[in-house]
Amino acid sequence: MQKDFSSRYSLDTPSLKMRYDKTMKFLIESVPAHSNVLDLGIENLFSELMKEEGFSVTNTQKNVDLDLEFEIVKNPEFDVVTAFEIFEHMVAPFNLLREISAKYLVASVPLKLWFANAYWNDDDPWDRHYHEFEPKQFDMLLEKSGWKINNSQKWVSKTGAIGVRPILRNFFPRYYIVFCERNNL
């Protein structure tokens, strides 16, 4: 069944389309075609796009607190776990990262920007950034939790908006994505 995500996300938004295009290109270059993917987070436009590219995708359920409930990542049927802008919402992503049984991980996070505060929505407890990482911080988190980074990329988030921050976002990378393989610990 095709779901309508247009009320929440739209590929008509140039910055979102650019991010999704770059993420999909990175994913296709990193992960074997037709992999069985556990996509952390609820079903969304990007998980639907992954299915259209031939990936078998399962999402986590709504209102699952991945800081406390991470049994699903222990399921050996998944080849790859993807986490696109998920770990910044978690208080302790280390615990979940250690428990993933899949051989591969593809994850992206928003980068900490010196000119902007971390995102925080007072009205929605699920829509908050407890972390915005520097690449070296995210790399250390992954390595300490048993992952070897095989590839990574950073990119800017051009919004076309007017102002000092939008102009700075044209020059300072906003997103960081990694492809990792489980180390034998």
C-alpha cells in the first residue's frame, strides 16, 4: 500500500530533495542491492524511496523509545541497519549501537554548527536533538560501540532562505553520513 507523506515531507522542498538524493546515492554505493534493511524510525518518505530502489525495508514502530527498547536491532534477519537523523534524538545511542546484530550500518546525523543552537521542539518530546555531533565525536561513538567506518561524506544544506545563518549553511557542512561494518569484538 502506497502511503501519502506529502503532508509532512515533500520532495518539492529543494534542501530535502538534495539531502534525500545524496543519502540515496550513498546508500546505493555502500549497500548490496536487495538487502534486508531495518530502518530505525517510523515509516517515512525516505523508507518508501528505499523500497522503490529494491531494498526490503522494515521500520520501527511509532513511540518506540530506542534508548530503552532495542530488541529489534538484535534480529539476525537484517543485513543492514539504517539510521537517518535518528541518533541525535537519543539520549544514549551507544547502547543501541552495541546491540545491532546486522553486519552493516548506514547512519547520518546533523552536524553541530557553531552559529546555531541544537534543535529543540518544546511541544513534542520526540522532536528534540539531545546531540548534534562533530564528525570526530560521531566517529568515536561508532568505533567504541564496535563499528569500523568504511566510508563517510559531509554535505551542506542549501535552503535558499535569506539571512546570515542560511548563507553560512551554504559553506559549513550540516550533514554527516557513514557506512560502517561490524568489527569482530
